[in-house]
Amino acid sequence: MAGGGDPCVAIVGATGAVGELIRQVLVEQQFPMRELRLLASPRSAGKEVRFGGEVLKVLPLDAKHFEGVDLVLSSTPSSISKEWSPIAAKAGAIVVDNSSAWRMDPEVPLVVPEVNPGALANIPKGIVANPNCSTIQMVVALKPLHDLAAIKRIVVSTYQASSGKGAKGLDDLDSQMMAIGREETIPPAKSHIDRLAGNVLAHDWTASDEGYSEEEWKMVKETRKILGDQSILVSPTTVRVPVRVGHSESVHVEFHRPLEVEEAKRALSKAPGVILVDDQGKQIAPTPLQCAGKDEVFVGRVRRDLGVPNGLNMWVVADNLRKGAATNAVQIAQVLVRNGLLKNCRRG
Ligand SMILES: NC(=O)c1ccc[n+]([C@@H]2O[C@H](COP(=O)([O-])OP(=O)(O)OC[C@H]3O[C@@H](n4cnc5c(N)ncnc54)[C@H](OP(=O)(O)O)[C@@H]3O)[C@@H](O)[C@H]2O)c1
């Protein structure tokens, strides 16, 4: 950890799947901090966890631990964020919140640094929302194309990893896979809606309006908010697949203006946070296994949509725990520090 002018940081939900990755990304990025506090539920209080070369004790979530904290990186269930992020903000911190609790609040910026960093200029509630993992990777890939030809409609199908449901989701898949390997009785699902090993689940999220799940509505609403265009039509189908880490997406995008495949590839190859992995001849396209542990969004199979005049199809893969959550949150924090926004945004 660094010097006296650096922020005091708290990770809320430090013991979860995302919280663990936030700790790791902070170390990798050598994020400047004068102090780090790790908070979680009372169940984890006193637990020792690693941070770089140090071992830190987990504190229970309590308002007194926000005293003197400049920046909170929060990744707890929505209900906890709803209650506790305003408490941390009132104590003077800027909160970067990974849950869905604040994303659609008009007074809370919803930010992907490669796409809409300017939204960080105004943080009236002291809370910045980190978007949904599936939305983040899609908008990072689409932003350079939107700038060229203006998106009219997106049809997206996701292939989402078990870790999207946190540590418990991963436990489900791992224990089921282990039982299959040992030819034992497969344990029932505790987190996913049904058995995931050897299966595909199209209903692993809470049902919502018009036959779409909450996850699907997040992709519709968050995409429009981040790209700043309420006219964009989004038609999503979200699906859970038996993959540990890394969400994949089949994205069909229709533009207002024509966009050639080669022009799209040129833009993608130069876009921040995007790695183009596209060699049709060699049948090379990104896979979740290759992308797990990486911070970028990988794009492949860029091709003309055979069904609409101004359409392109592509395959988009990213690590849901990194760019879909921890890395994006830390990148937001880096912009806040770089632009001196932690102190400026304090409410009186
Ligand atoms: N997983 C993903 O790919 C992903 C991507 C984007 C956003 N998100 C969002 O990020 C958040 C965390 O997800 P996750 O996957 O990391 O979940 P997780 O593995 O279940 O971790 C949840 C964390 O919240 C803490 N927590 C739970 N109840 C609490 C309470 N009453 N008081 C204080 N802390 C409490 C847990 O502490 P204990 O360990 O002590 O229970 C744990 O540290 C969720 O809102 C999720 O929707 C997840």
C-alpha cells in the first residue's frame, strides 16, 4: 500500500466471487491506497484473507468502518447495496456499486470507462453503478461500431457462466461435475434453477415482464443508458451454460447506415479494451477458457448479417468476474482518482 495522499478504500462483499477478484485486480493494477478495509457479512467477520503479500482480517459491515473512507468498491446482493451504499456515501465516500440496485436511478451514473467515462462528471448521490456483466462486454464491443454507423437494433443471445451466480453458483457446477467424474449421485442444484452440469438453462433468472427475465431487461435498459440512446431496440435471450468463468454472446446488430465487415474489424482492432480474434480461415474465434483471467473483451466471427441490409453478426466473449465486474469497477475507480473526483464529489 502507498502514501498519505492516496485514498482509503473499503471493499464491501470482499469475500464473494467478485470481491475476491476486486482484491486481485487492485494488486495487479498497483492501485494507490493509504489503507484498505475488507467488509462482509457477520458470518465472515474475523476471517483472514490475502491481499498481495499481506493477510487482512474481514470486518463486519458496520457504519463505523466507513469513517475516513474515500472510496468503496461494493459487491453484495442488491438488497444489501440498497441499504448500505447510501450509508457509505453519506459518510463521505464515493461508492462504486456492482449490484443492480442503483443502475437505473437517473441520479446514478452507469459507467463503462471505454464507453461513457464522461458520465462520471456528475455523481449527485455519491454512488456510481457498475453495469450488468453481459451488458458491459456487449457495449464495449459495440461502441466503436455505434460511433461509425449508429445502432438501430440489437438481437443478442448469451451463453453465461456459472460464476455469474457468485461463489454459490460455482459450487453448484463444481460439485455436480465432481460427482459425474466419480460416478456418484449428482447433488441437487442450490443456486442455479436446475442441474447445470451437462445442461443448458434458459430460465436461470427471475421472471419479469412480457416473458423476459430480469437479466434480459437489464440488457435492454442498461445498453440504452450507457450508449445514451433510448431509441436503440434490444432483443435479448439470456442462457446459462456449464462454463465456470466467461460469458459468450452471439450479437446481431443492425445499423442506420451501411458498415462493411472490414471497416468494422478495423475499428474493433483499434478500440480500447477490445481484442479482435477473428480468423475465419483458421476457424479461430474467442472461447471462455481463453478469455478467463483476462481484462479485455474478445470479439470474433465478425460477418455480414444475411437477414438485414445494414447488419453485422459477431461473437463476443469476456471474463464476467473481471471486465464484467471487478476490472470495470477498478477502472471506474482509476478514473475517479485520476480526475480528482473523490474529493470534489463529497457532499456537504
Ligand atoms: N458474479 C458475477 O459475474 C457478477 C457480475 C456483475 C455483478 N455482479 C453482482 O455483484 C454482487 C456480488 O456478486 P458475487 O457474484 O460476488 O456474489 P457472492 O459470491 O455471493 O458474494 C456476495 C458477497 O456479499 C456479502 N454479503 C452477503 N450478505 C451480506 C450481508 N448481509 N452483509 C454484508 N455482506 C453481505 C458476502 O459476504 P459473506 O461471504 O460473508 O456471505 C460476499 O462477500 C451481486 O449484486 C451481483 O449481482 C456479479
